[in-house]
Amino acid sequence: MSEFGNRAEFLGRLRVALSGGVPENPAHPLPPLGGPVPEIRFTSLDPTDLRAAFVGAAQYVAARPTRMPALTAEFLAAFIEEEKVRTAVVSREPEARAAGAILAELGVAVSDYSREAALEADLGVTSAVFGVAATGSVVQDSSATGGRAVSLLPRVHLCVLPAERLVATPGDVLRSLGARALPSNLVFITGPSRSGDIEQIITMGVHGPTSVHIALIEG
Amino acid sequence: MSGALTSDKTLRARATTAIADDRLRVALRGATDRFTLGRAIGLAGLEDAQGLRRAARAVRAEILANLPAVLEQLADNVVANGGTVCWAATAEEATAYVEAVAARHDARTIVKSKSMVTEEIKLNEVLESAGRKVVETDLGEWIIQLAGQTPSHIIAPALHLDRHQVAEILGQVADGEEMQTDPEWLAAFARRKLREEFLRADMGISGANFGVAETGSVALVTNEGNGRMATSLPRVHVAIMGMERVVATTAQLDLMLALLGRSASGQPLTSYTSIITGPRREGEADGPDEFHLVILDNGRSRILGTEFHEILACIRCGACLGACPVYRQIGGHAYGSVYAGPVGAVLTPLLFPDEQTRELPNASSLCGACMDACPVGIPLQDLLLAHRRRNAADADASTRRGWNAWARAWSRPALFRATTALPTFGRRFTKLAARLPGVSRWAAGREIPEPPQRTFHQMWERGDV
């Protein structure tokens, strides 16, 4: 059984409540209903250079984007040194697996994602189905990654993002969703995990990663 | 004592306590200034933010007008995606359902992502009385849960506590570890402790920022990532949604998300915006095996179609709290309800009508700053006034007679002149009058002005003006 409670009675109460219409508010009348939902335009977004816009927006939310023609051992060697990475888990995405292969050659203990492996790992490596230039977000699809927590449990997250997956706004992603079958989990990741709950002082990594790196592959 | 109230004192008593707390007022001012500034910067990032607010008001009104059809579509799609739907008419039905799911899975530990609606229905109490451990995982919520307190702000629940108090409270679960007071250290401590709970948990409970009817999804935003943890690691996920927290389309979701983060904290998007569509699929290495959506009425259908209808458009960003000169002084606890600030002063008396909640609409200066801040344009001051009008209509006969006499007197020029001349005539008695029973309470919080020597009419006749 996949439905509980009384749907007909529940909705019946609502229909009765709405049957007389809604009283007008003469002081602040409603705008006309039924128009199209306006698209969101960002004041600072240059739509002719999404790559530069993405890098700026990602830095604004404390992610660490780097533009590069291709993912190289030099970049990854410097990255693992800086973030003190010894162990890593990789998602199912081809870009993540390719990065995992290079990391393994650099001496990192790399394994496929499992919850147990991710708990021990310093690093989670993924790709993304979209990058969003206006907000610096990377969008992860659980059917592509094969697991939601690759980018969540380890202390550091590296996302390998081909530049052709950049779109301008969250709306470019969101408005297309109704037309397709959704994965069980789609998440916009916009910078590292953050909290301001103690004296409004921002701290990183209270649950998710402390640090999010994005390798933007332009080749 | 209403189900909503967290304290049995009066509004005046709670406000008096709050105002006497200097540390609270400093924290409140700092946080509300920060949110207000963040909001201004955030909205400046959108072209025609005012136009978007107008559009958002229309979108929310349209959804509410079609709510039965939108909810029906949502429920059908949740079920089609492999989820389960519960239609809960009351708090009791909702909590009984969640407890039944927990019992079926023998859930000993339950992790929760921050959710106002679960506070409204007192879900934790029900689950705990069945012997289950319920752990709030938003850092602020966890702190106040351990302290045995209630949230003081929609998005900053532990606003009223400083680092030393936080360290002392978290020390309860330190197992002898020496506590430090640095916020970074405290956050790292929380990460370690709460991660143990996430891994142990049999069930995760979240609210829903928005249900999305056309896809059968629930959108959930958190900055810490506790929402992702609670909905990814345990084998059961239960989302609880007030029935009005729904959008019909993903285009509407786009508009709401653009305004929500900016109005709450100024962020273009919160760190994690998850769109959850049913349980895990074949081949996925994590995610819950079961997904449940509880759609809650609990008094909301009594608001629908009344003069208070538009309060159901609220998206719980907290912007009206920071904008409100009353909230800025007294903070969330003084409202005595899970919903504080202007939105709480409108909503609480409707959800929990009784003698104690009906005075909440008086906690307002009717300045209208709340409506100017509201991302979906709810005319909050009109709704606060509507409450006051209702209260006045119910006022006792002597109060009504007094006001009616005043109205009659001031609609006659001669009586108007006579009564306005009275204070000028009896100037020196004003201070004494402030001590009269009935006047003294009013006068206590106010400066009594020195009346002028002549009324405006008298000055006009003398040619002084």
C-alpha cells in the first residue's frame, strides 16, 4: 500500500474552503494571476563568457575552481599535497574514474564508492551533469554518480567538470526537469558545507566537505 | 495552554524577560543586521527583483487557489516514483503515521534535518515517548535540543546562545573530552559526534522546502549538508510537508529558490539544494529504500479562503523577522511559538486559536517593514490588522462603549475642541494622570509629551500659524 489517510476527505475540506473564492485585499490587491513564470536574470552574469563567470561565482561561495585544458598528474599531485590526501573514493562517472586512475599512480589508495570506503577516505572524486555559471554550483545526479555521498562524506570533494556542461542559471537546469524522468537525487552543490550557527561565525565542513575543488576541463 | 506555546507566560512577560537580556539583544541586533544586509546584497544580484517578488506573489496565489489539484498531482507522482504518501488531517495523524513507520523498521535512532513543521506537531516527543532516540542534526537545532530549548529564529535557531554557552551545552555529550570554545573547534566536534548518529540511524526525517507536483519531488535546502546526510544514509526517509508548501512546476521552483536563499541569508543558492524523487533506484550505492511524504493540514484548511488566506503563501525565509523592529528587540522566544516574528504573529493565532495566542498580533508596530521584506509579497501588516480588528470586535462591552463614545465625540467639532483643549487646560496634571490605574501600564513604556499651551485651533484663530 502506498497511500495512507483519507485523500478524498482531505482534499474535500480544501475544496469547500476554496469554493467561495478568496476575499480581496483592497489595501494591497493581488497582481493578475496566470501569467508565465518570469525567467531569473542575474545582474552580474556575462552570458558570453560562462567559464569566467563560473569561476568567479564558485570563488564567491568559497569553492576552489581551476581552469585547465585537461586533467594532469601535475595538477593532481599539487592538489593531494595541499589537501593531504592519502585515500580517495571515486564515483561511477568516467571523468571521476580517469582522475582516480591518475591518483592511484600518484600513490593515493583509490577505491570505488561505498559508504564504508567513503567514511575512511580523505577525498571523494566526482564529475557533474551541469555546472551553473551564475551561482558556481555543480549539479550531481545520483544515477550518474552511483551514490549520493561520494561528494558528502569525505573531507575534500574534487569535481572534474567538462566546460561544455556549463549552463548560465539554475533555471536552465530546473526548468528542464519537468520534461524528463528525474534521478532519485539531484543536488546543486554550491561551495563547501557551511554553518553560521555559533555566534553567526561561518565555519566550513560541519557535515559535508570542508573544501570543494572544481577542475574545469576546457580541452 | 495551546499546543504551539512553549511558555505559559504572557507576551508582555516574555518580552520583558527578553528585553532585560543584554546579551540576547546584542546577538539579535548582530544577526538581524547581518541577514538584512545579506538580503539587500542578494536581491541586488537579480535583475528586477521587485518584479520577481510581484510574480512570486501571483504564483503563490495561483497555487493556493488550485491547491487540491496541485496536491493531487504531487501525491500521484510521488506514488508513481515508488514513494508513499500520507494525508494527515491533524498533528496526531501525522505523528502516529511517522511512529508507525519507525515501529515497522524498529528504528532506535532517528536523525532529523531542520524542520519547523515537525516542531509544530511535536514529533520528537511522540517518537521519544516510544523509546526512540531522536537527534536533531542541524548544528543550531542540535545545540538547543541538548539545552532543552526551542528555536529563536527560523534559520538561526541558536541565535540567543554564545560560544561559551554552546561549549557548556555540547559538553553533555563530550564523554570526558575537554571542551574548547572556538566555533571552528565546536563545529568539528559536532561533525564527529553527529556523524556517529548518522551512521547509526535507522531512519531520517526532514521537512520539505517545497513539494514539486509535476515531478513528484521534494526540494530540500541546507547549508551544512545535514539534509543530505539524513536523506542519503538511513534506509528510510520520511519528509513532512505543510500542505501549502508546494509548487506546481519546476519553473515555479526556480523562482522560489532564487528568492528563498537571497531573502534568508543573501545566498544566491544555499550550499546544498537537493531535489529528491522517490527512494534509491536499482544500482545506486546509497539512498533510502523507502521514501514517505506526509502532507499535513493541521488547521491550515481553516485559513484557506478566509481573509488570512495569503499567510499560506509563506516560504519560511525569515526575512520578516529581521525586518521587524519588534522581533529585533524581543527575539523569537518572546512569541512563545515555533513560528516567531510577523509571520508567527499572524499564523500562530490561526493554527492554535486561544486566549494566549490572540495577543500575538499586538507585537507589531504596523510599520509594514515585514511586507516590504517578504519575497512573496504577503501583506503581513494587513493580516496583523485583521487579527486586531477581530480581537476588537470580541472586546468586552465596556472597552467597546469607551471607543464608541470617543468616536462620537470626535465626529462633532465642538466636542472635539473641548476634549483637545482639556490637556492644555490641565497641563500640570498630565504626569499625575499617567499614574492612574489603567493608564499607568500604558504610560510605563512611553514618554508622556508635555501638552502645548494652546491647541492648534486656538493658535490658528490667533493667527499664530
